[in-house]
Amino acid sequence: MHIKINSDQPMKSPKMQILQLDEKLNEIDKRIAH
């Protein structure tokens, strides 16, 4: 299975997107907790 990398967005790998989502969810959790 070949993964095509878009040269315009080299950092937009699925793993990076998941990490960014995790950070956003953590921020929301902190807002709800406080």
C-alpha cells in the first residue's frame, strides 16, 4: 500500500492530525473540569 505525500503539507500526516485533535480535546476537558 503506497501512501502519497502532499508536498504542500508535509506535516499533515494522519498521526500529526490525531495529535492535534488530542490537544484540542485536552483543552476542552480542562475547560469543562474547571
